[in-house]
Amino acid sequence: MSTLKEINSLAKKALGLTEKQSLVYSVLAKEGFLNPSQISRLINIKRTTVYLELEELKKKGLLIEKRKGKRTLLGIAEPQTLRVFINEEKEELQRKEGFVENMISLVENLDKNVNEKTDVETLEGKPGILVLIEKMLNERSDVYWFGTMDTMFNVFSVEQLYKLYSLRRMEFNTTAYSITDRSVLKYKKMSERIGKFRDFRFLEEKVSIPGVFIIFGNTIGLIRADGKEIKIVLIRDNVMQGLLQAMFKLLWNSLPKV
């Protein structure tokens, strides 16, 4: 039979719990369902502290509650849930690993790019959008969008933008990654997920800022709309592009998959 000490040691190593969290978890694993006062007495920790540790364990999905009369008792979740917990930890670790790799790549390239000239270009209106589209297509690279797609539709119709950009981009094996709100779903041609052609992560709230930033190649595009008026700033700088792309990917990985 497992001892309290053995369970405590494993809980810390396998689940990444703090000393007090592992003590609470261990006594529940050993004794079964208890109330906070009973836990406090058994592990000699203040009851207020026990309440805090119980909340943290519940957030991790490691505890369940049951009622006994008017009292609420707590116990450990089914052992099989530990596999779910570990899988979630693995996914989180993979997300962090991807971000760290991006940061390593960025830092390694800092010295190479520090003396490169930063090029800034401003564009306006429909002609400016047309120039931007040509630059994006000529780059033939993956594209990263953040913001509301309505910004672009202030100038071109969905059909026009589809023909000018989306249809032509299908010739290349590239992906458009978009962090936006769900208002894009009303534009079927611009929201269909066709293979790896485009992918989305959705923000919980509608984006109220009438603007978009785009990353393609070594270029950052900032687009703002004021009614039908469009202004665009293009910045070509490897370091700025790498930093913004790393930040984009961090946010992307933190949002649920569609």
C-alpha cells in the first residue's frame, strides 16, 4: 500500500505541484473525501491556506466535490484524469517550446540584421491597396493577419478582393494565418478553410479598432481605415518583422483551435 510520503513525492514530481498542494492532494488520495477542516488537522496547515490550495487543485482539474448532508467534501478526481492533465501539460510545453525556438531564431539573427537599413513606405486609398496586394503576392510567403477584416472591405467588395488576392494566391503553396473576430464568417469566400490555404484563431470580442497589421516576408504592413479612406505604412526590417511574428505566434498558440 502506498504511503503518504510516497504519494506526496510523486505528486510533486509528476504533477508539478507545490509542497502544500502536494500535501493536500496526497492526504485526499490516502484518506478519501474530506472537508477543509479535516485536511487542515491531518497535514497541520492553516485552514485558510488549505482553502487556497484546494482552489488551485480544482483549477487544475485534480479534485472533485461531493455533498454529504450540508457539508461539501473534496476528493481526488478519477486516476484516469491524470492522463488528461499530463496531455494538457505536454501541449502547453509544446506551445512554449515553439515560442522559445522563435525567440532563439530571432536573437541569433539580431547581429546579422542590426546594420540593415529600415525601409518605410506609405500608401493610400485603392491604389495603395493594389500595390500592397502585388507586394504580398510577389513575396510568395505565408501571411499573418491581425485585426478586423472589415477594414479591407471598406474599400473593395468581397468579390473584388477575392479575385484580386485570394484567387491569385491559390497558385502558391502558402498559408494565411488570421487572428480576427467572428465577423469574418459572414464573408463565406474569405473565411472558407481550404486545406492549408488559410487558418483562423478567433478573439472572444469583436475588434473595434478599424485597422489591420500584416506580416509577409520581411515586411510589416499597418493599415488603418477612416470610412472609405485607407492609409498604409509598410516597414521592411528583419528584426522588427521577426519580433512581431514571434509575438503573433505566441498569441496564436494561446487561442483555441477552430
